[in-house]
Amino acid sequence: MADRIVLRGGYVITMDPELGDVPGGDVLIEGDRIAQVAPKIETDAEVIDVSGDVVIPGFVDTHRHTWEAAIRGCAPDATLDDYFVEVLDTFAPLYRPDDVYASNLAGALECINAGITTLVDWSHINNTPEHPDAAIRGLQEAGIRAVYAYGSANLSLSDYWFESKIAIPRQDVERVKKTYFSSEDQLLTLALATRGPGFCVDDVVREEWRMARELGIPITVHVGMGRLAGRWNMVKLLDNLGLLGSDTTYIHCCYFSDEEWRLVADSGGTVSIAPQVEMQMGHGWPPVAKAIEFGLRPSLSIDVVTTVPGDMFTQMRCSFAGERYRVNAAAWESNTPVPDTILTARDMLRIATINGAHVAGLEQRTGSLTPGKQADVVVIDGTGVATAPVIDPVATVVLCADTSNVDTVIIGGKVHKRDGKLLADWESARRRVEASRDYLLQAREAKRRQRTP
Ligand SMILES: [Zn+2]
């Protein structure tokens, strides 16, 4: 008999259009799956009492460079241009496989602690073949559901960005696929983290897109952001190369023309928006409402913890406030009422959960509390100092709670956080990522001294 857990008596927001919300409801988990969601389930399963709490599907972060956990907060004032120099050209070449492992373990635990149960790990730190092994080991040990997106090395800006002539090594992607991704039925799946036109010469772009398609893995690419790539019309360029497809996630999309939005929507592509990074670092406007206008189902992502917080509450609120500011400002200008298409708190929760699963290509498996799906479940404490008293449970999650209110986290039926505490050995993960930070800071200093004798 599979392990059985029942979450008893919470306000259940399923994000399943058929099931809706179940106030004072029970969620029965059998093995790795959700078995039933109903007002009262008779069962002898192990009980977790969640009365007064809010039960939601786990958040889905559709793009994060998890390898940067060891250099958390190193670039608070960076623009995107600064980031290329301070992070990609300075720290990335110094990374040893151990630094990637320490970061991915700590970064994935950070996700779980914050109620993010699915992560797209955009891993452009594959400086040697040992680097992807280390990244995958970190994700595996944390126990998170993740799409491991295999990216390029980052040994210098001139070799790997801006007209790069070096493609992701197909042989190693094939090795990684064979070694770690032979089964479909596991927490980790594989994608290709490509750089795209402008960042690579066309031959490399063609080669990487062909590689992903021949290997049958999805593509994820940064497009249309910042002072440089924001002007390149990358989606148009991809279209000219005949490469658009429904297997591709487009990240940021801040400076898309309407034509580019239509090309993405018509080709069945998906969208990942990182609002805090985009607003703060100069990528451009986080186009959540724009994506919806074109019939897309946008998702949210964290991107870089070098510069922004690693939780989904920040992203939901940044985008919610930003979009509502924009719509309200337009209504003020035209002196007309605010249209009822303005984003709601429930829209934000949908975007952070089920839309994320859609974008990660995992909607059949996760993103809603639908019986038969994997049991990726988060309990938000409704009795906390910031969350009590609960009136509107969606508001509790989207507007009141923060990571400290994430009480319980379950991934594929396995409990990873309980009573507000991670069950993993965080102390050892922390010591490891701190040692990695020490090494990386020292190595950066040594490099600086070498440059300025
Ligand atoms: Zn990114």
C-alpha cells in the first residue's frame, strides 16, 4: 500500500477549473499522486491538520540560474549590462563543479522553502562536463521537481556571448540525457538553454535548435530585453531562420513588436516573465498583460538571486502592482473607468502555478490540485502574524504571505517542509554554499590583482 497523507480541513484552492475552491476541504495524497479533493474524506491516512490554513498547488519558477546561489546578493545595483560583466564575465569562469553543486543544492532548497515545487534551472555554467553532473546532483539531492536546461559554458563574454561561434556540445548533451534522463517518470526532465540570434552567429543558432529538436527536448531562450537584445528583434530573426515552434519558451519579451507577439502566439510558444529583475535591472517592462492580450498564458520566474529575492511572492506582487499601475495611469490620462480586464490577485496565483506548469511543459503532471496529478502541494499558514485573520484566502497567499508563512511543502507526495521547517539538512548545505562563496570571492580578488599589477 502506498503512503497516504490527508491534509485535513484547509481552504483548498485547486486551480483546477472544474474543482475550483474547496473551503474547509481535505486533500488525499496516495503515493506520489493526488487521490482526491473533497469537503470531507473518510480515510485512515496520516493526518496533517491544516485547519485555518490555505492549501495551494506548488509554485512553478520557469527560469532561474540556480548556479548563482553562491553569489547571492553580489550585484544589488547591477543593470543587465553590468550583470554580463560582474557575473557572467567575472564569476562564471571561476566556477568549479563543486560551486555548481553547492549552489544548486542550496538554491533548490531555497525554492522548496519558499513553496516553489517546480523549477526550470537555466544552467549556463557548463565550463566542463563535470559541471552539468554537479548541477544535476544538487537538484536530485534537494528532491525538487525540475527541468534541467543544459546551457553553454561561460568562460568569457567574447567566446560565449555576442556573436559566439561556439555551440553547446552535442556529445555532452547526449551523454547527460542518456545518463540522467532515460526515464520519463522522474522528478527531473531535460531542456536546452540556448542563447539565440545576436548572442550567437546564425550557424550556431541553427545547430542548437536542430540539436534540441533531434534530441526531442524543449528550448528556452532569453529574448527582447535590455539596451542591446531589446533592439535585435530576436523572434523575427528566429522566424527568418524558420526556427519558431511550440517547444520554445521565450524569456523576458520586454521589447517585442506586436508582430513578434503574434509570431510567438501563432507558433504555440510559451512565455516566462521575471518582473522584479526586468523592472530593476533595465530589461524593460514585464509584459504579463501584453502576453495575455495575445492569447498566451504567461508564467513568472525569479532569474537571478545575485540581484533579486528568490521567492514567488515578490514576483507576483511586483507584476500585480506594475500592471495595475499601468492600467490605472492610462485610465487617469483618458479620464475613463478602469477596465475590468485589469489583473486580479487570483490571476496572479494562476500565473504563478498552473501557467508555470504549462510553460515548463509539465501541465499534465503538476500546477493544480487535480486528482491523478503529482502531489505538489503547499500549505500557507493562515495563523501567522502577517496572515491572520484570513478573509479572502487568495489575498492571503498573493498579498499577505511571505516565505516565512510557507508551512508545509510536498513534492511528488514526499514531505519536504513541515511546521515551517525544511526537513533537509540545511546546515550542511549552508556550510557548503558559504565555503563556495569564500572561494569565489577570493578567486575574484586574485583575478583582479592579476589584471592590475
Ligand atoms: Zn535569465
